[in-house]
Amino acid sequence: MNATLSSAEKNPIIYQNYRKLPADMFMESNPTPSSAPTLIDLNNNLLEQLDVDSTWFRSEQGISILSGSTINADNPPIVMAYSAHQFGQWVPLLGDGRAHMLGQIETSDGTKIDIQLKGSGRTQFSRAGDGRATLGSVLREYLVSEAMAGLNIPTTRSLAVLGTGNNVIRGRAFPGAILVRTATSHLRIGSFEYAITRLGDDGVKSLTDYIITQNFPELESSPSKYLELFGEIIKRQASLISQWMLVGFIHGVMNTDNTSIVGETIDYGPCAFMDEFNPAKVFSSIDHNGRYAWDQQPSIAYWNLSMLANILLPLFDANKERAVDKAKEQLEMFDLVFRDAFEKGMHKKLGLSDISKESEQFISDTLTNLTKENIDFTIFFDRITRVANKDDRADTQLLELFTNQQTGKTWFEQWRNYRAESTTSFISMRHANPIIIARNHRVEQAIDAATDHNDFEPFRRLSRVLANPFEINPADRELETPPQPKEIVLQTYCGT
């Protein structure tokens, strides 16, 4: 049974703002207690960034609550309801099937941050699932989400990993674990899809008003606040997708329930970073038709936003025709914002300052060459950055990436001509080009060590290096290397 805290025993998770939502959008639900909870990792860097003391999170009471073994009677956990379009197919009811929202903590500047448990047991939305998560899937989300944070890409964060002491059966027995996740908000486009389906236009208005109050308070006094909110969501999504693509990231499952209203990367199931560049690259084992490939991510984000637009139309204007026109005008921003961010980002990665038709064509040709030559995306841009810094042998090491040396030399000469006219500094290039990413084989090696040998040192080492991907200690150089043929990860899976 869950133990219960007395009202006198307080912890930092003292808010539950989602209780202000319409009642049908959440339900109270207790996590399944862990038989032998242990704190495997606590993200001290994140706590420092939030300006939150770590003492409680390490305490017996903290571990008991974060493992689902103790319930705070003053602030019971809830689970969120949402719907989705999954691979374009309508699913009217999903919801948190293995996650429990503990509530929010407040940072020193007054910001409220969600604290959610993942892998914490069955809920009203679990269907046939057991509500648990394997240690491997939890470590994977921790590493990749913190890698994204290190790359300065908006994301949910991983605050802690706890072992449950229970095995989870996924073909065979694996150690069970819980991820403690933080986010600015856990509301998704799927939340709106649920609201319109179950609560109608009034429910959508209540949800939208809640989001404006909680996350976009600067819009509250605007007479066109709903349209402006939609525009802000569009801009954040367009910017986010461009940032993903500029580092070779493929989300893998861009369903509407995995599209955050506040523009954070959320739900790291079958995600992956590319090694060799291929614009049509897919890792997810369930993405058989390449719907969520690297180069399809902008169009999918636009499609998801179109689903949101359909729901919000009555808030834009009482006249449907005018509402549709306003929605279309906002949606047109997506392509403009995305292209602007992506083109500027690619120019910065190549150290080019002036955007022109010629430079845009050069970028297109560069990506074509990377594809034809099967060149590692991250290593290529790291080496061109080293060339710009005049590192020893940098020119030679760059050209070694090309199997066709003439192609490499021709490209290199073109780049030098563009670079000669550029004012973009080496420092600016380095900030655009990480040395290290969460390579699939390194993540799998860390997971295997922890799962099979109870050895968490590879996980902690990789986590430390990924926190600052633009610098690397010589002792950690091996972590930046691409996989050997036998190490290549061909598919990823929805595990969290």
C-alpha cells in the first residue's frame, strides 16, 4: 500500500496547477509503489539551473515520493487525458498510461515547473499495459533529453532516475525504473483534440484560457489573444524543428500527442541522431513508410498545427470564413519561420555570413554531397569548424571524409571562396557545430552496461560529456567516434 504523508511533512512539489483545468481532462491516480526504491541518478546541473535545493530529492521521503511509494495527501498525483492522430490515424482516447503528474515546483523567479513520473505504474489510461518502464528506456530518455539541453534545444528535462526493485517483462525480465521528468508544460496538441471531442468548444476555450494564464500571460490583455497564441505556438514549433534538423535529430514519432504546446521536445521513444547523413533516414521500428523521416519533419509539424487550427477556429472569429482565413494566415508563418531558421543555421554551421541564392544552392549541394558520399553529419561539420580554426591537419582530415577526392577538393575550394567573404567567427561556428552527440551505439553501450552488469559509470560519463557538447576532454575523445559496422544501430523502439 501507499504510505501517506501528514500535512506537516511538506516537499518542494506543492502546486498542482492542472486541477484548474476542466475536470474531465485529468484524473487522480496513485503510482504503483516500488518494492525497493533506489536513487540511481540525480541531475544536479538541472537543479542548479532551476535554483532548487537538492536535499529533499536525496532524502528518504523524497525518494519514497519520487518512486511512487508515498503519496502526498495534500497534493495527490494526477494523470492527464488526451487524444491523438498517430501516424495520421485518429485515436480518440489515450492519456498518461504510465506517467503520474506529481505537480509543480516553483523556481526562484516564480516559474512553475512540472514534475512527472514515467514508468510509475498503471493508470486509468493504461489499457493492456503494465504502466512500467525498463531501466534501459529510462536511461535512454535521460541521455537524449539532456543531450538536447546541452545543445540548447528546447526540451523536457530528466531530473532523476530511480530503480524500482521490480522486474519488467519485455520478452524477458529487465530491471524496472522510473524517470522523473520536468517540463514547462505537459499539454500537447492532443490535449486540444481531447477537449474538443469530450468537452466541445467551451472545453477548448477553458483549456486555451488556462494555457494563456499559465504559459503565455503576456497575451492575456490582448483582444486577439487566441490568434496570437496560435501564432506563438507555430513559431515555436517551426524554430524547434529547424533546431532538430540542424543537428541531425529525428524524433521518430511526431504524433499530435507528442507535439508540445510550449515548443519543447517531448517523448523520446524511438528518436535518434543520424550518423551518416541521409535526408530520408528513419530509425523508428514502426515508421514503415518514412512518415517521420529527417526531411519530413517540417511537413508533419505543419500538419499537426493544422489539426490544432481546426479546433481553435471558433476562438479566432465567430464568422467561420474569416476564422479560416485568419488561421491560414498564421499557418503561412510556419514555412517562413522554419526556412529562415534553417537557412541561417546552415550558414552558421558552414561559417557563411551572407545569405544569397548562390549560398543557398551551395548548402543544397553540400547536403547532396554528404548523402552521396555517406559522410557522417556531425563529424563533417566538426571538421569544417576545425579548418576554420586552422587546426593542425584539419584540411587533410576533412578531405579524408570524401571517398571521391575530386568531389571533396571541388567542394572545399567552393567553401573557401564563400568563407573568404564571411564575417562569421570560429566561435560562432563552434556554437553551431557540436563535437559530440548522443550517438545511438554509445547510448546502447551505456544502457547495456547498466542493465546487464549494474555498471552505471558509462552512463554517468556519457551524461557528463553530453552536457557540454561543444567541448571535449582528450580522455573522452572515443565518445565522439562513429560506430564500427557491428555497432551500427539500425532501428529504435518506443520504450518509454
